[in-house]
Amino acid sequence: MLADTEEVALTFEQSTIGGSSNLVQTNRIRHPIALFFHLFFRSLAIFLYLFSTVFYSSFITIFVITIICLSMDFWTVKNITGRLLVGLRWWNHVDENGKSSWVFENRKTSQSNNLSVLESTTEASIFWLAIIAADLVWVTFFLVSLLTFSFKWMTIIMVALMLNGSNTYGFLKCKYGSEQNMQNIATNFFGKQMLRSVYERFSSGNQQNQTTTN
């Protein structure tokens, strides 16, 4: 039975390039079709949310079409583009006893051979940028809808946040492992931001003091 946070070695996307190293990076786009659909469905859902009233007057029609786009984006990212672009995949496993467990896969190179993983840094950057940007956009829509009392449209936003948020959490869990590691990464990030802010204020204060003295 697979453990709750077990990392499973994925055998796809391996190459004989650079056999002495586990990871070979390149800047070129290796999966243009997958990259296109990674951006297409989420962009189309956002476009429909913003401008669908121009084409359709029925909210039910807008709701159904937008939810279909969000669902197609969720399935595509979870099962295809995550695996191809960054070598990550998460899914739910139900054993013969009916026990459900979540599996978070992270592409690894087998230690028993000289195969190496070929990874595109361009694809990885676009993948994570699209994931985070979509979450921020839907959070912004939620705040606007809340402030303007547009509760009818909030139903679409809530579905979008659940689907996109599930993928974001799943892939972060795949990449960074345990929740403790994710918390440490977040703590380190915000700690660095606070130190940077303090340093900038300290530098600005010194400059003002020097200007006053002169």
C-alpha cells in the first residue's frame, strides 16, 4: 500500500544525455502542445468570466461553459502538463480494503542505471507562473465580487478557487514533500522579505541623517 506522502519514481522523460548527472537542464521548449493547453484552458476560463456577458445573456450558459473550461484545465494540468513540464503528478489511491490515500509523485532517476532526466527550465518557469498567476487572479475576482455584493458570480469563483487551489497544493506537495518543508520554505521567504524591508528602512534612515548633517 502506498504511503500518504510517498514519492514514487517516475520512469518517463529520461534521457541518456549526461549519464553522470541525474538532471540535465535546457532552455528550449520541449513540449509546445502541452504548454499551449496548460495556458489555454485557464486563460479561456478567465476570459469567459470577464467578457462572457458580451456573447451570452444567460448566467446559466456562462456558468456551464466556464465550469467546463475550469474542469478541463484541472484535468489537463493534473494529469498531463504537470507530468510533462515539471515531472510532478498527484493522485488518489484506493486499496482493496477501501482505504483512500493521496500519492504525490516526483520524477526521479533510477540509481540502477545511467539515465538522466532532461528538464526544460523555460517550461518549468511558465508552468509555475501560470499556476500562481491564476490563483491570484481568482482571489482578486473573489475580493471584487465580495465588495460589490456580486454573489451570483461568486459561485464560479469558488469552483475556480477549489480546482486551481487543489492543483497548486498538490504540485507544491509533490515538489517540496512534507507540510513541514512547505512551512519552512514559506517562513524563509517571508523572513527574507522582512529582513530586506528592515535593511531598506535602515539604509534610507542613514541617507536622511547624512543629508541633514551635510
